[in-house]
Amino acid sequence: MLDFVSSLLGGLQAQQKALGAAANNIANARTPGYKRFVVTNVEGAGGGVQASVTRDLSPGPPLLLGYDASAAPGAQPAPGAAPGAWDPSTAPDQDLSTDPATAGSFTGAAGPAGSAAPTQGSNVDLATELVNVQQAASAFELMARTLKRGDQLLGSLLDLFA
């Protein structure tokens, strides 16, 4: 019976990671250069589920010439800067991961003062992320109900022996 509960708890944790990754991807969908998180589920020891979260480093769509960084959500043009100038000090919040293999950093030609200007948009597809949210939420709800029903059955079984 404990294997059953352990498997369900692993599944709940995996769906929680999937919901968190999708929420983060949706929140950063319009951030130039953002690389989306991908959750992969694998069978764990004893038949449970383990989820790993990685970055999808595939490129996003190219940004149009004349991209105005001040149009990015939360960004403000630098004082006295020409329209379209990239000022990293006013960029929207970014992933501050120090691991270059997983960092959501910008790539491209050097901008003002040697900063890297984004040359591509986010690789997040909102339709895919909304489907991911719905799937993870449904699976989470199903597992939570199953866990609750298993608890009720175990309680009934214990009442028989009491």
C-alpha cells in the first residue's frame, strides 16, 4: 500500500514541476532571448515518476530590425538613448542562472558599452504552454483524488480489523 502512495506522491511532485515550468514560460513568453523550460518525466525506482527540468536552447524567432528594447515589458529607454538602443540596466528581469548551459541569456552582436543585444525572441509557444498547464492540472487533480480515495479505502480496511 505504501508503494501506491509513494508512486502517487512522485506523480504529484512531477505535475507540480510541470505547472511551475509552464507558468514561468508563460510569464516570460515576451522576453527577448528567453529559453523555455521543458519537463521530462522518467520512471523512477519502484515504478514512481521523477521529473527533470531542462532548458530548450532552440532559437526563437528573429527580432525585426529596428527592435526597440524599450518596448519590452518592464523596460525603460535609457536617458538620452536613441530609440531602439539596448540598455541592459533597464531590461526586464532575466534568469540569473550562472550555468551557461541552462542560462536564458541573450545572444547577438554587442550593443552599447559591449552589452549583448537580443537578436531573437523567446522560443515559447503560448498555445503549447496552455496545453501543458491543462494537462498537468488535470493529472494533478486526478492523482490527488486517487490519493484521497486510497486513504479512504485504507481507513475502511483498518476499521474492519479494529
